[in-house]
Amino acid sequence: MAVLENFFEPCVLYLLMKKTGYGYDIQKQIKKHCNCEVNIGNLYRSLSRMQHQGYITREGAKSEIGPKRYSYTITDQGKAYLAEWIEALKMQNKIISLLIKNYQKNI
């Protein structure tokens, strides 16, 4: 079962499951869909870590202006890891909902 410590990487995997993306595009999508700000340096470190873990792949493309751009794609292993996270979140959501419900009954 996934450990629920860092929600950032599963958010990236979810976005990559929807569509392959470049670093800056992923950063914008995180802000739009996951409602959080992310430092671009932290994002690239996470992308590198997830690539080494086999959750995503990186493919370089020449850019006519500026340095080479890299697109990121989720792998089957990344999809499986994301599915584990979703199941863990469902379980946590049940526990949290029950706690809130019981708390509200007693205030």
C-alpha cells in the first residue's frame, strides 16, 4: 500500500496519465488541476526520481529556440503505482470522513 506522505508525485502521475507533458506545462497543470504551487526545480527533481523508479519516461526533442525540451510520459508501472495511491486515498478518505462525522455528532 502506498504511504500517504507526499501528494505531489501522484498528482504528476495523474496529469501524465491524461496527457504527455513538458516540465513547465506540468507545472501549470498542477496549479490548475491540483490547486497547488510547485517550484520548477522541485518538479524536475521529482520527475528525475520518478524516471529512475520506472514510473515515467523522458524523451528529448530539439527546440528551435533555447535548450532541448523533454516530454514526460507515464509508464505501466507508473499507472500501477498511481492506482495503489488511489486505493490508499479511498481508505484514508473513509477514515477521515468517519472521524469528522463522529466529531460533529459530539460537538
